[in-house]
Amino acid sequence: MSWPTHTVTNQAPPLQDYNLYTADAALQEAVVRGGAAWAHAALVEHGAELGTAASYARGRLANVCPPTLQAFDARGFRRDQIEFHPAWHELMAGIARRGLHTGPWAQPRPGAHVARAAGFILQTQIEAGSMCPTTMTYGAIPALSRDAMLARDWLPTLLRPEYDPRDLPFPEKQGGLIGMGMTEKQGGSDLRSNTTRAEADGAGGYRLTGHKWFFSAPQCDAHLVLAQAPGGLSCFFVPRWAPDGSKNPVLIQRLKDKLGNRSNASSEVEFDAAWGHLLGEEGRGIPTILEMGTYTRLDCVLGTTGLMRQALSQAMHYARHRLAFGAALADQPLMRNVLADMALEVEAAIALAMRLAQAFDAQHDEAQSLLRRLLTPAAKFRICKRGAELAAEAMEVLGGNGYVEDDVQARIYREMPVNSIWEGSGNVMCLDVLRALGKTPRTADALFAELAPAQGKNAHFDAHVQRLAAALRDPDALQARARTLTHDLVLAVQAALLLRHAPEPVAQAFCTSRLGGQWGGGLGTLAPSTDVDILLRRAQPLNGR
């Protein structure tokens, strides 16, 4: 008698062929209250496209077949080109078609940044590396718009919903992307220590000589680059092709071998008298490029939120199908506590990320501008830190299955740290929060105005707000406690948003667990009184299936 040796039982089917948007109640609600209900039909369409098996396959292929550098051709001539798997190009084409790279600038309207934020959260769930050139292009547009030459010659093409991967002079392209180069070997976040120098060429441009230790997405059509000009550290627009039609000598030395973000080409480059156009004034490079950084920091928050949402979806789906000790994991009380706590964390992240995007839509409102200036680094610090912890917990739900590279959870886990590091690590963000608070007392006023409508709805919240106000009145202790302050500030805003907009059991669970002193510090420590059913129903990716 023969016995089967490889009959597969008790394994979850792949999570695919579902609508990422309609399965996310918290995200849909945030889109409506952010003034982007007009985008509902498009987001439903995008959610359906992204949730297909083919879409998940593209995300996997782009990472298991990472980009390669072709520095030279067969005869020794420099090429400085990056070759990608076709899946990467398919992902980028979808991103451009959905307007995630420049949509709010191409078609400005109330709620445009909120609609894009929702799309960004959905897209990141499938593949995160492709969001790097996406976000840098999005962030560069405001700075380019203030330069007459760039606005005339570059913006019309950049604003098209087209992806054109060809390495050609920009006038021949159907669409374009912008990258960034700030970091050097000796400096890291200390940008004023940069040594790359720029000298006027006598014809209205500059010639850049030096290096960049991290040069993001070198295949982009141009990069914003910091270099030392005679007037100080300045920002330059450096295209891949010089105005005379020659290849600009931005020489790619190698691609970074990174922990995660493997589909995205990150590089080291040398500038060999590369041509650049001064963007802004000499000596004003950091303020110029940090405007771009404000938008890319928003996308760090959105990207991490999307990764958290997908990690949760994968964990919940697996738990519904996996049996252990006579019952589905999802029906066992301790696992339900863990999943509900993760769902609560994701809902709070969505609420804050989308509220931040709403502030980006209010470009001319002073209070919203102050709130945006404060909450952008604060949210980046807190959400990106929590993302890594949640990804580890979600991986643990799958056990060994989650730890192998065949599963999306492993890729999510490796991806999480990049958003904490990119555009300023944790300490940089917390110090930036202090700078925002110290610039004008109106910043704190804007913060407490945001919290005021939620006061009186929960005693834990009211006490937390009082402690936060007291901490802000002690400036001598602020820098040493900057991480604690930033953590408490974000929790206050998340709690306020949930108290105002989420179902009451969700808001009360957040306040009790995060503000009430009953939280064990890790996920899965919700109080027995928590309504885990509503938390799990709101987060279930396949509507109970």
C-alpha cells in the first residue's frame, strides 16, 4: 500500500483577488472626511486592480529580480544605466496612470492630496520600492514650479500621467521622474558638512564635482542635489542629459545592497563637472530641498501605514484559515487580542496619516500650515517606529511561514526600517518637532485647537492632554525628552481623531490601552473589556471569508 507524502493541509490560501479599498472601512471614512469623496469610484477601481493575483505577482517579481547597474557597454563606453525587471516598469506605469507621482499638482482641487494619500496607502501594500521615485517627483514639483525655466520646460511633461522608462534627453520623453541626492559619506544628516562643490560655468549654469553616498533612483530624469557654491550650500537641478544633448557626467559607482527596498535602485555617484541649474538662491540649499523633504516625509508616513495595513491583512487572513489545537487561530482568545490590537494600531495610523494629508490640502490656512509643520516629523517618528514592531508581530502570527522569503510578510518586515531612516532618522524628527514648537507659540495653539473638540469624551484623554501641556511649558527639559514628547503628542492627536470620528468602542479601546496606563507595551495586551469584535470586523480584508 502506498501513502501520500505531500498532501497539503491546514495551510491558508493566498490573500488575493480582493479589493484593497472597499475592504478598508477606516480608509474609506478618512477619504470622505478629508474632502475627497469625489475620488471614491477611482479608488474602488484602483483597489480592485491592486488586489489581484497578477498585482501581487508583480510586487514579488520586482523584488526577487532587483535592478542591476550597467555602468559600461561592451566597448568600454560609459552607459550609467539601470536595468529593471518588466514587473518594475508595469508597477511604475500603474503609479503614473493613477497620478500618484504628480496628481495633486496636475489636477488641483479640494481633497486632491487626501485622494492621493489613499492611493499611496493602497499602492504601497503591493510594492513599496517603486514609491521612492514616486514620492520624490511629488515632492519636487513645488520647488520646480517657482523656477521659470523649469516650469516652462519640465513641468508639462512631469505632470502627465505617463511613465516613460527610456534614457533619452528630456524633450523626447512622454513622462518624467525626479530624484534626490543629499547624503555624503562624511555627513549623513549633517548636510552642511557636504563637500561636493559647484562652480559657475560662465553661461548661466554650474559645474558640480564631488560625490553622493546615497543617490536615490539614479534612473530618474533629473535630481535635486546639494553642493557648496561660492555663496554657501545650494540646491541644484541636475538632469541626466545636459542642455547641449550630451550625457551629463553623473557617474554611477555602484548600487546599494540594502536590507529591504530591494526593487528600488539606490546608488553612489560621482559628479565629474556635471552640469547643474541653480534652484533658488546660493546659500539657501537646505530650505529649498527640505521643502521637497516635507512632502517625502508625508509619504514615509503614508508608506508605513500601507505596509502596516497589508501586514495586518495577511495576518488576519492566515489566522482565519490556520487551525491549531482544535480551532482556527482567529477564534482563539489570545490571538484575537493580538489581531485586535494590531487592527487598533493600524486604524490610528490611518486616521493620523490621512489627517496629515488633509493639512497638505489647506496650503493657505495658517493654522493648518503650522499643524502640518509640527505633525509631519512627529507622525514620521511615531508611525514609522510602530510599523517595524507591528510587522514583527504580524510575521509571528504566521510562524515559520512568515519568516521565509516566499511570503510577503518577510518583505514587509525588511521594508519597514527604511521609512524611519530615510528623510531623517528618529532623533532628527524629534528635534524637528522641537524646532516647530519653538518657532512660534501659535504652533502649540494649533495643536491644542486640534485636540479641543475631543476633550470631555474620555478621562484618560483629558489627563493625557493636561500632561502634554505641562511638558510643553518646561523648555529646559525638552531636548532630553524629545522622544517622549513626540510620542505623547502623536498619541494625543490619534486619540482625538478616533474620539471624534471612529466608532466609540474603537476610540475608547485606544484611550484605555494607550493612554490609560493599562497597556503592557507590546501588542496583544488589550483589556478584557475591549470590544475586539468591532476592531476585527473593521479590519477584515475579505469581509469574513
